[in-house]
Amino acid sequence: MDFFKKLSSFFTAPASGGSGTYWIAVECLRCHEVIRARINLFNDLSANFDDNEKAATYTCRKVLIGQQHCYQQIEVTLTFNARRKLIDQQIQGGKFVEEK
Ligand SMILES: [Zn+2]
């Protein structure tokens, strides 16, 4: 029966908002353009399994490029826990900005 438990956990609604969507906003360090990106918490995350073959954390990597022809690549790595709640965020080439 463990299998069904595992399966059903894939369909559990995420804790935040319940929409299955997470928005990030980053600012390009070169041209200061703010780029928003939507992350689908069900399609865009890859699971990292622990020793018990349960999904312990999820990782999402995105490369964002602005539209102002500066072509700076902003690489974002987000880590979520098993309930798809954000627990860590890394960024290169830009910085995270707070959505007002
Ligand atoms: Zn830029």
C-alpha cells in the first residue's frame, strides 16, 4: 500500500496559495531590468529523493534573459521542501526583488 501513499502525495496541493504556481521577480545586474517568471510547482520541479525513495526536496533551475537586448543570463536555482514550500534560492547574474 506504500505505493498508493506515494502516488497520492504527488497530487497533494502545495501549501502556498494552492494554485500550484510560484512567481519570482529578479533584477538583471547589468541593465536592471526586472524579469518575472512563473514556476509551475508540478511541472517545473525535479524531485531529489532521499534514502527511503521519498521525494525529500524539489529543485527548479531557470535561466532568464531580459528583453532589453543586454543578453545577460540570469540563472536561478530554487529549492522546495517535500510540501513544495520554498526553502532556498540562489541566483547568478541578477538579484531577487520583492514584488510590491
Ligand atoms: Zn540585462
